Amino acid sequence: MKKIGLVIKPDAKAHETAAKFEKWLESKKTEVLRNELSHEAPPLSDCPADLFCVFVLGGDGTFLSAARWIGNLDIPLLGVKFGDVGFLAESSEENLFPIAEAILKKDFSTTPRMRIQAEVIRKGKEAARETILNDAVINKGALARLAHIDTYINGSFLTTYKSDGLIVSTPTGSTAYSLAAGGPIIHPGVPGIIMTPICPFTLTNRPLILPDTVSIEIRFAKKSSDIMLTFDGQKGFELYDDDKIIIKKSAHPLRTINVPEQHYFDILKTKLKWSGSRI
């Protein structure tokens, strides 16, 4: 018997569809593990390692919660968007049942999406470690001075960013906060890590695309305060001036289930409202 996970956003329509979908799955002799999000917190239960796949009923935020829920487990995800198609939640509600039928028959393929790992070292010990699908963001508080962020690539000093913060993102995350901060759009299939300063004091500090093989080390000027590190915009961690952050490619990519006739560039054009005619 297959075991299927459901992650559901706090939305009446999503809950209604989830109830119908759960009954349909059970009619197919499938065990269902239902995990409902709230506005306050991500799922609380541990994700079983024997899940066949996870259906995510919600938007891109719900998808990120599901990705964090499965952690480093090799479980494929399918995002089902209610409303406009998102960058991560590719399928629409109308296509849920036919796509699920094919998935239960193992008639589907997946695409690996690179993730990054962020580790905070405090006084020589690991204080935090997270696997990230979109981005790790260093932000200063509203009333704090400019952050002075010393950045090293593979042990060599790169620059000190004097800015409101720094975004380190995957290609998948290039269309999220990094894009809003002036970063480039990178296709998810392109291996790389993007560093995008937030409102840099020095205008020559531009977004930088690095190979996915590098190790990025971040330190802070003495007496830095009111600085936070956020993971995928969902979990925050307070930083101190003697903390060190190490970011590199994770050994555990996320597998997303491919949706027939759904193409990345079609999603890109729709979300960014690109127009024009072919020449």
C-alpha cells in the first residue's frame, strides 16, 4: 500500500479539495498522511521516510513549508496551486485528479532542484543548520545601521557589503526575494548560487552568480546588532557579531514532479506578465 502525504494551506477551498482528494486516494487503497498548516506555524509532525510522494495544496509558501517538512528525505513533491499558477506550485486544482492517477501508476518523472545548506557557527560550535530551497537572507532591523557583511569565497576574501542585508539564493529562489532586490533570473537547471546585496551603500556592489561548488563564509563587523538570518522566509535566527555563517550546496536536492504541458518559461511569462509578439 502506498503512503501519500498531503500538506494543506489554511484556506477553506484548499481544505474542501483536500477532503475530496483524501477520500479519492483512500478509494485507491492508498494510506494518507494529512498535515495541515496554520497561520502561526509549519507542520509539527515528523515526516515519515516511507512516503511515496507529497501533494502540496496551496501556493508557493505552502510548497516551501512542505520542502522544509521533508528535510533531506528523497520524497518527490507536487505543488497544486489554488488560483494563479505559481513558480513552485505548478499544477492547477483542475488537474489534480488526472495527475494523481498517473502518479499512483508511477507514470511520472521528476526534476531535481538544487538546495543550499546554511550553517551558523557560534563560539566554535554549530548553533543552527538548515536546508534551503529558495534563499537564506541576512537582514538588519528597521532601526539598525547599515550591516557590514564580510564575505569570503572558498576562504578568500571577496568584499565587505555595506547594505541593508544580503540574499544568498538558489536558481529556484532567483525569482523570489533576490529578483525583487535586483538579482538575475536563473533557470532552475543551471548550477549556481546567487548573492544579491539589499540596498548596497556602494553602487558597484552588484549581484554575483557563483559556481555551485563554492563555499561562502559570512562574518560581521564588531558591535553589529539587530541582525537576523531567515531561511526560505519562514524561520528566523538571531545573529551576533562573532557568529560565522557557512553556505554551500546541499547534498540533498529536492525532487519535484513534472506536470505534462507545463513549462518553466510559460510560468515565467505568466507570473512576470511579459507580453509582446513573435517577430
